[in-house]
Amino acid sequence: MAPQAPLRGSRILLAGLIGTGLGASLAVMLHAVVTHTPVEVSPRTFALFFAIFCGFGAFAGLTLETVRQLQLSNPDPAYHPRSLRSRSRRDRS
């Protein structure tokens, strides 16, 4: 069995930071939408929504990058599907 490539922690953390940023931008956008409606929401609720969106964004980023790296390092060919281009070229021949 071939040795597996180690996980790159810096790329995983970067993906988590990008996910956090996306979650924060979504929370800010929702805050802008809610503040322009007649509904009254407490600042504590906004802070909680912000923390939840940032946390889930970070979790999604960390998870996606970790799974991507694990799939690349897996020696099983089932984890390495060919692209659609190579399939269509192969089917034409």
C-alpha cells in the first residue's frame, strides 16, 4: 500500500477562514434585510445569528477541504473519477 500524503493543515485553515468570511457576509446581508423591515429584533439575536453563520461557514469550509484532500490521497480509483471531457472523448473514439 502506498504511503498517504499528509493533510495540509494550512490549506484546511484557509478554507475555514474563507467559509467564515462567507458566513459573515451572509449574516451581514441578512442583518441589512431584517433592519429594513418593520420587525424588531434585539441586538443579542443579531449577534447570535452572526456567530451561528460564521461557525457554520467555518465548519463547511474545513469539512470540504478535508474531504477533498482525503479523496486526493486515497489510492482507490473509485475516488478519482475522470472528468466529463475525458469521458466524452473516450466515448467518441
